[in-house]
Amino acid sequence: MRNFKKIVLTIMLGVLVLLPSAVYAKTEIKTNEELKAATKNGGDIVLQNDIVLTDDITVKGQNISIDLNGNTITLKAYIDVFEGSLEFKGNGLIKDDREDTNATIYVYGSADSKAVAFATLTVGKDVKIETKRYGITVWPCEVTENSVKKAVPTYGTVVNFNGTIISTNKNAGAITINGNIQNNGKLENAPIINIGKTAVIKSSADTAMYAAGIGSWNIDGGEFEGNSVIGIKSGKLVINDGVFTAVGDPKTGELYGNGIISTGSAIQIENNAGYAGNMEIVINGGTFNSNKGLSIYHYPPTDKQENALKSLVINGGIFNAKFKLLDNDNVTIEYGEFTNEIFSYLKNGYIQSETDGVYSVSNIIGSGAGLLINGKVNTDYVKPGEEVTISTMGSFELDSVEVTTSDDQKVTVKDNKFVMPNKLVRVNAKTTQLYDILFEANENVEITFTTGGKEVESVKAGAEVKFNYTPKAGYIVKKISLVNLDTNKEIEVKDNTFTMPGASVEVKVTLEKVASIIETSKPIEVAGGVDKTVAEDLSKVKVDNSKTGLAESVDLSKLEDVTKNDNIEVTIKTSLTSYDKEKNVLVYDIKPYYSVNGTEKGIISNDALTKAVKIELPVPSNVTDTHVKVTHKSGDKVIDTKSYEIKTRGEDKYIVLETNSFSTFELSFYTPASVENPKTGDNIMAYVITLVGSVLIIGGAVVVLKKRFNH
């Protein structure tokens, strides 16, 4: 039985290994005959040569992907997608020199109203179609009645276009949905045209893109050019982005039942009762140009004819030519830039603003000196639902803010932020002017100003301002004066604090050069009589005595041969003079020295030190004690005795000695005889918890061991 299972498993693994190569194998083709055979089977096809197509590519249920691979297909036959999918990808050209009003590629669909993605055509970004026909036509399903073909509702057609179409037939554009696709005027499962951001479409025909039949057009971007760019008679058009340029002559719109006549418009809307109608247009962005005509043109219906444009919504876009619509059009303009006045199309209390002949939408009005809306002085529009931040320019402070809508409803404001409603809003802010504290940068002194503990550069009148300054080594501050720039009078200063006037203030600092002082670090020296092992051990300990505080402690007036123009260097010299191994006692001789302009002058006397300094001293690695008793001596006289805890840094041991006088320091090592008894309830509780925890751990360990041995 086990052997049988192994055999089955081996067979299954073999199938799984072979399956990918069988399923995903690519067919390389070089001739029309090979292409014909490959498309019948479907799958991935890669061209190896230019091909003249003399046999139709017919898609009826296959899923075909053709990689042009840098090659050209020249058409002498048809490409028809009835059912399934056909994709053209890779860099390459599809060329069709047959000049008529047929199509280079036809895409059909299903008569089943529930069909979705029944027939799909995809054209990749690097694919170019050069044609003297329509580039792509969505054609209706047909039935034959009394030997006559009749168009029926068509569903489940999808075209995804990301490439380039150059159509040079003046009677045939680039992409169209045939006008016989009417589907009773309903958009559900009607043909879909998706045009991507990489699309380029140029046409010599009346319109480059012609929405004659019912369907949905979704344009995410691209570049488009034609006498008119888009002509629509039916369906839904959604434009998110793109550049649309009409180059044709302007004409009065004319109803036409067998095509469309250019009006020189970026978008022309024809209200024609012979088509499905039910038009919806949403423009979210894009640039709409017309060299001679209009950006949008809706031309009138005939008498007593229903307006087939159900709605036109403009949420954004730049319209560089005027638009012309009907009086009874249902138009809403949310945002955009226009060359027409737009106030009659604005909703929700929005208002029209105009700058240099460009009309735009304003839905936010601000009042308050120095007010910024989203960081800008002039903010006219904020998209509903977005967060708005209220702030001020640097010379103003925001005291309070209130936001109300055009119908006097209050908008919730938190932390000077609110969410933009779909209404006109007014931002009413109360602000206080701030006045600058001006100080010309000086490399020899740093000065800061604070109010309420916060560092500031400008403050409101009446605020108490404190300043702190730090001169560079070698300088002292002789005088600080503050001048009111309105009155040019000096401001009273007390304890480095002044009251800000209602004007800017200039700070003037007078410096005087004095002797500069820096501290350097010297390595610890070891006397010749000290055990070499101890000397080597201590030399490995890394101590940092570059910032002991000696430079800050020295009173320069008590040093000999020092003037204000001198450069003073101070350092601490430490020498290990002896080590008593039996008593475990080290003796260090520590003295501070100073140099003037690079020449050592001698020892700094103890009376020249104004405060204590901190010195790191190494401790031998073999010391196991925890504390050090340091006896400070001058000859045989004991100056003081202090106890220090031994510190560690990595594997190094050291102490930090603190002193304000120097001579000999004797270090002896010890560990306190007993731990101090706890003196507080917290300490007693800590001992109890530790004891209980230890008992529990030991008990748990015993239980585990018993269980293991029982097994």
C-alpha cells in the first residue's frame, strides 16, 4: 500500500512539474500561415518577423496574446473578436493601408443581456496602429430576418486601449461604438471603452472618438487630437485626465444620421433622436483646447425633441476655449478653470472668481489679517471631504477661528482644522500681529529669546521676553541693548527680560575679546616602580578626561603671564606613583597644568579653581570589590576621605573622582560588610516579593524534574 502511494505521488509531482511548461509555452511564429494556425489554438504568440496578414484572425472563444516583439503586421485581412480575448502587446506596428470606412479591428459582443467581458480587446502601450480606416469599431450583434441582417442589443464588450492610433481617413476616426448598438438606451452591460494614460490618438476624420452607440467611455489620460476630438450621441463619458485638442474649423452643429459632422470642438454633444441618447458626461480633469472652436458644444435638439443629455458634471479641468450649452441642460460645475462665466452652473452656494479672464470656482472665503488656508494666502477652492488647516503668516498669531457655511451652519473646528463640506464656507479668524526680534548673526555669540518657555523670533506686544546668551571662547559680553525700531529708543531690560513693544526690536551686542581657554586630555602616566602587570592592565582601561570641567573652573585672573589676547590650554596630568599589592592600594598624583600660546607655564594653584572638577580614574580588572575609599592627602596631612562606587563601561572598571583641589589620592578597595537593612515599606515589600518569587521558581523546577523522572 505504501509503495502504491509513493507511485501515485511521484506521478502527480511529475505532472505538476510539466504542467507550467505546457500551459505557459509561447508560440514563436514567422509567417502568416504559422500565425493563422497559432491563433486558432489561442495562447501566447511571439512574432519573429514582419508579417503580411492574408488570413483573418478570428477570435471565437480563444484567449490570444500576440507580442509584436518589434515587428509589423500589415493587414490584408480582418481581425474580428467575437468571443474570448485578444491582446496585442510589445513594441510594434499594426498597419492597414486599405482606405474605406470599415475597421482595422472589429470587436463584437453577446446578445445575452447578462454577459460580462464576453469579447475583450486589449492594446498595450507600445503598440501603434496606423490605419486609413477606423482603428477600432465595436460592432453590434446581428440576426437575420427574411434574409436581412438586423442589429440587436449587444452586451459584454470591453476595449482596453493604452497604445497609439493614427487614423488618416477623413471619413473614419480612431475608435467608435456603432450607432446601431442601442440596447433600449440602457447602460447595464453595454460596451465599455477604457482608455489609459499612455494612449495617443490622432485622426483626420470629423471626430477622433465617436460615441454613436450606447456604451461607457472611461478616459484616464493620454493625448488626443482631431477636427473634433470626441463626438457623443449616446451613453456615458467619464474623463479623468488627458489633453484634448480640436484643430478643425468651427461650425454650427448639424444633426446627421449617418456619422457626425465636426464642429471644431474638443467635445461635441449631438442631441439626435435616431440614436440611443441617454447621455451622461462627467469630467474630473483634463485640458480641453480648441484652436478655432469651442471646448464643449451641445447643439440644439429639433423642436419638441427631448434633451438627451441627462447630466453634465464638471469636477475639474482646464477649458482653454469657451463652451456653449443649451438653456435646459442639467449642468453642475464643481471646479475647474474656464474662459466663460460659470456662476449660473454653480451649486451649494459656490461663487465665481475671475483672474485675467480665467473664471474658476471658489468655495472658501477667509477673513483675518495674515490668515493662511492650507498654507496659502489665496486659497479659493478645497475639494469637499478634504481636511483644511488654518494657520497664519509668521508675523501673525491665530487667536481663534470660526467656520460657517453659506446657509449659516457651523462647521466643527479642532486644532485649527476642519473637513471641507460640500458647501461654500467662510473662515472667520481673529489674529494678533507679531513683531520681530532682530539680531544680526554673529559667530562669536549665540543668543536665544523665549516667552512662556518657548523659543521665539517674533512675539505679540506686551509679552514678557527673556533672552540668554553664550559668547564664544575668548569673548565676553560687555553690553546688550534693545532698540524700539518705531521710536528708535532703547528698551528697559531687567534680569535679561524685557516687555515687547508694539513694534519690532533690534538687539545690539557689544563683545570684548578675552583670553580663550580650552581643555585637553593627557594619558595617565605610570611610575617606574609600579608592577608592570598592573601598569599594562590600567593602560587598557579607557577613561575620558577631555571634559572634566577644568576649563570652566579656572579663574584666568589668577594665572600668571596671561593676557586677553592669549590662547590658554589646560589639562590634568595624572600619574600612578605606587601600587601595594598586599593592601590592594593605588596612589595617584593628580595636578592641573596650563599653557599659554603653546608654551607650558606650570601648575594651576588650588586657589585659582572656582568649582569642582570630575576625573575618571582606572581600576585594576582583578579588583572584585564594589567600592573605593579615596583618601586625599597633601604630604602626610589628610585633606578629606570619600567613598565611590566602582563603575563599569564594557569590561573597563573606573571611578569618577570629584575634587576642587589637587595633590595625592590614595585608593583602597572594599566591599560593604553587609547590605543595609531596608528602611521603607517599599523596600520590605521588594524583599518579600523577591523571596516569594524565588520559592515559586524552585518549587516549579522540582515539579518539572519529578515529571521527567516519572516518564
